[in-house]
Amino acid sequence: MRTRFAAVVAGALGVAVATAACGSTGGSSSGTSANTTASKVNFGAQNARLCGSAVNTTPHYTNTIGTISGGAKTLSGAGSTFAAPMYDQWASSYNKASGVAVAYASIGSGGGIAAFQANTVAFGDGDTGMTPAEISQAKGGAVLQIPLLLGAVVPTYNLPGIPAGLKFTGNVLGEIYAHKITNWDDPALKKLNPGVKLPNMPIAVVHRSDGSGTTNIWTNYLTQTSPTWVSTLGGPSKSEGLTVAWPTGIGGKGNEGVSAAIAETKGALGYVEADYAISEHLTYGQVQNKAGNWIEPCIATVVPAVDGVKFPPSLNTFLTNGSNPDVYPIVGTTYALVYEHQTSKATAAALVNFFAWVLTAGQDENAKLYYAPLGASLQKLAYAQLKKITVNGRPVA
Amino acid sequence: MTVPATTSTSPVPVRSLQTRRRYGDRTFRLAMLGAAGVVVLVLLAMVVFLVAESWPALAHYGPLSFLGSDRWAPSDATAASTRPNPYGIVQFIYGTVLTSVIGLLIAVPMSVGIALFITGIAPAWLRRPLSYLVDLLASIPSVVFGFWGIFALIPALQPVVSFLIATLGKVPVIGGVFAGPFFGLSYFTAGIVLAIMVLPIVTALCREIFATTPADEREAALALGMTRWEMLRTAVLPRSRAGIMGAAILGLGRAFGETIAVTMVIGNNVLSITKSIFSTGATMASVIANEFTEAVEPFHLDSLFVVAMWLLFISLIVNIVGKLWVRRIRGDLVW
């Protein structure tokens, strides 16, 4: 009796260990397949030429403002996860250069705007800035929106055996997100990718569960290119925004959450900022732009997004669906949100010093994390915003 | 009895000793009363606070409109419009109840089995270690369960669920409930994680209940020639049925409020009710955890308070019912 009992207990323990082992190997095998396919980049010769060409990623803008004395030693900011990797890099380099500690909380554009409106942080960050309605609810009054970088939102997928470079059009992406295309071997996807053996697997759509500027850029692009997306969501006012009523899919928190969901789910398709896709070794595809060319997201194809764009006085505008023949169509910037009329001289000086550095020396670091620096004309406009910051009526810069 | 007056020979005046004892006693009682009172006050304050914070949304859209719709679309909300209510919460109640019921359906039979094993079948040297191990499950942090759920449970579930979709998913009428596709994050996964989290509570209670079976009834059954299983089935289980119900209800109360583990494995699909248990969804706790940091649309934050209010009410009612039920069975249990 006792020996038989002991055998049962030993068997139960063995099963427990086996299932734990099976679980972990199952997880890791999907991870390694994503790793190996990422190395087989397949974007075509045209893109190889575009993305391989030399782009000036260190423009060396000059800082004419100089360092203002009396600045605070710490600055707090919150917002976009789209720009969060760059803020981390800038904060670390700026700390080495000036000794000022900048703490940035990556909580999503929606959260950043809310914290900024409540004046609980010195600056906010939203990928699509603030609407006039949002600005009217900001406790500190008039808001300056300062673009800081250019980045790409890339369609990222997890398909074992399929290399990077799958072709997508805005309309097909819209239909996938509207739950009209539900399987990877749908005829629409097969037509765009004739040489690729797409598996018979349902598409696991991944989107953001929090308020996101990345979402705003992505849905703005879908609204422009996919009538199905607009009609499914109920009209152009409802089909784009920091958050939308997603008809289907898994919700991830932040760019980090979406990349994790894509990495763990076979058959997943989601949208993330390019740096997250590259650093997590995820496969991403190419998108057809307005001119009809298939473009790979890289720095060289992101920079032309500002060509021909008329920036309003607030500098708040979308950069999607550009008309340049070599431009990647889903490009966005990120706007630092700063109150125009500051109340504390120390904070105002610290803000001006930090963002003057970001817009000059900081721009040379953008390419390290696969973002593009601002072009000369946009940089000049952004820099001019800094000169508008005042304390008690007197300009700081 | 008169108290003698103090004399120079007695070390401590007897009168002041009695006074000190009376004041000390009273202070102690007041302090303990205060501690108990704080608990009651906090509970009341929480209810009042939730109702007050959700009042703007309740007044704007009407209290019943939240329960009349299963479409949660904050992007549809505008400051002026009141119909239709873009913050329907039925799918969150559905998600909470569904994941908890799946958890209980898995956990209660297992708990009854474990409790029967501990009280009836296991050798004496194994009883205490096994009880400790089951109770140890209760001390694993919730977020660890979520992590384990994503990286270990989901890959292990894939073949099982594919099989269920291929078989049960084809059955007419109920096939829709078991339909694919399965992406790992789902009501079903959340239900399994909840089952493991609820197991210790239900097992501990069942153990107590089975232990109250009079020994002479067990021995009488064995003396009549019944096997061990027959003895358990006839002498232990029938009298324990009500107790097991009570334990299950208490487990349900625990499962309702579970937040972080469920949020990590349920998929966060808040739009409306999804029919299949293998599809993504949301619960009341998970939508609050996900959305409260940037609920900037009109009445969004207030509507999350409505969800919290309903979650509090439902959890309180289930817990009260469970406790009363168990108290009826085992009055001496301090639960």
C-alpha cells in the first residue's frame, strides 16, 4: 500500500515537471523562429538601394540659445511610448553633458496629456500633440507643441517561416483591423505577396489598450487609405484618434505590450514604432505609399515625410501618406508639450536648456535608435517655439 | 464592600489600583472599538466614495442605461449626447462571471477531491505537509500567476484547445461557445488561472467540513463492508453538500475581484461580448486597471467608477452570502 502510494506521488510529480518543461519549450520555440526569420530580410532591390544609401543622420544643428543659468536640477515628463526609447537615450546623454536628471514616464500619449493638463509633470509628450479642446482643459494655459523626432509605425507580424518584407496596402491593413480579412491566406494578401506561401492561420490582430499617439498615427493612415475601415467604425470622426472602438483583437499596454503580445502569439499582426520591432527582433513588412511604390521603413524613407507639408502655427499636423515617391507612408513625429507661460524660473530655464539641447546635439543621437532627426526647416520651426517660453511675462530664451 | 483607606504600610494604594485597572480597561476597550470601527467606516466610505464619483455619469446617461448595453466605446462619447450610452458594461459583468464560473467548475471538483484525499485516504504522515502545500498556493503573488499564465500555460493549452475547437466547436447549437480561433489570451485561460488561485480557499474549507464527519458514521459504513470510496460517497459527501456550496461561493467572491492575473491573460477586448470562451474579452477589474490612467474622454473616468461600484456590490453580496452559508454549517469557524 505504501509503495504503491509512493509510486502515485512520484508519478504526479513527474507529470508536473513534464508539463512545466513542455510549457517552457513551447514558448521558447516560437521565440527562436521569430529570431531566425528576422535575419532573412526580403524587401527587394529598390528598398535595399534606398535604405542602404547614405543619409545625413548627424545634422549638427547649432545651439544659439546657450545655457540659461538657474535651471532646476531635475525635470519630470510623461507621455508617449513611441518616443520613450529616445527620451531614455537623451536623458542619459544630457545628464552626462549637464548634470540635470530628466525623468520620463512612458505611459502613453493619452496618459501624458492627462498628466500635463493636471500640471503634475513639467512637460508632457504626445505623438499627435493636443487638440484645441484638450488645450482648453490644460490647467497651465497656452501650450507649445514642439516636434522632436521622426519615426515610423511598422506593421509587425509573427509567422513562423515567413521572412520580413511582407507587402501590405493601407486598404488591406484597414480590412484586417476591421475584421473583414481574418485569415493569413486570404486572397487579398496572396495577391499582394505572390511568391510567399502564406499559412492557413487566423490573423491575431493586436492593438493598443491604452490611449496612444501611435494609434492616432496608424488610424489616421487607415482612415486615409481604407474606406472599409472608415465605414466599419462609423465615419471619419470615429475611425481615428488616440483610442478607437477596435472591432477585434488583443489589447496590449504601450508599444512594449503590443510587441510582447506579437512575440508570444503565432499569427499575430500589430503596429509598433520601428525601434520596438527592431530591438525585439520582430519581423515587419513593407507598405505601398501614395505614389504606388513598396517602401521599407528605414531612416532614409522616413525623412522625406515632411516634404510639401504645410505646418500650421501650432506645428500640429499629421505626416502620414506623404506624396514623395520614396517616402514610407506611416510616419509620425512626437510633440513635447510645454506651457508657454511658466510660473517657476528654475523649471522654465531647465525646460529651455533641455529642449534646446534635444533639438541640437540630441538630434545627432536619433539614428542610434532608428529614429530620424528633424529636417532643417522643421528644426528651425521647433527651435523658434522655445523662444516663446516666458516667466512672469519675460521670455526666458 | 468598603475599600480600606490607604495606610502608610501598604506599598500600593488599593483604591488607585482599582481606578487604574478601570481606566486601563476602558482605554483598551475604546482603542479596540476604534480599530473595529475604522474597518466599518472604511467599508462605508468606499461605497459612498464610489457612488459619489460615478454620480456624474449615472446622472448624465441614466443608471439603467449602463446595464442595458454591451458596447464600450469611449471614443464615441461626447459631452452633450446622452443616447445611446457609449459605456455599456454588460460585457464586463459577463466576462467576470464567465471567468469565475470556469474557474469554479475546474477548482471545486479538484478541491473536493484534494480534501477527500487529505481527510480520508492519505496516510497520517502526509496529511499536514499536503495541507501546507495547498495553502502555499494561496501565497503566490497574483502577478506571478499572470506571468506563468502567459509563458507556460498558454503554450501548453494550445493543443488541448485545438482539440476542443475541432470537436466541441462543431457541435450544433453550443458550437459557437467553443469556436476558434484561439490566440492564447482568452476567457478560458483566465478561468484556468483563477481556478488555481481559488483552489486553496475552497480546499481549506472543504477540509474543515469533511473533518466534521463523525468517526462512528465512517466506521459504521466500513463495518458494513463498503469500500473506501463508497464510504466517502455515502457517509461524508451527502452531509457536506451545503458546506461545499458555501466554500464555492466564497471562492467565487475571491475570483470576482482578481485583477492583475486576469488582466495579463484575458486579451483586453473591451468592445462587446464575444461568444466563444476561447476569444479575447475583458472583466470589470481588467477594464479598470487598463483604462483608468488615461480616461480622458467625456464621462470615461466616471463610467469606470460605475464599473468599480458594480464590482464592489457584486463582490460584497457574494462574499456575504458565502459567509452566512458557511456560518450556518460550521458556526465555530472564524471566517
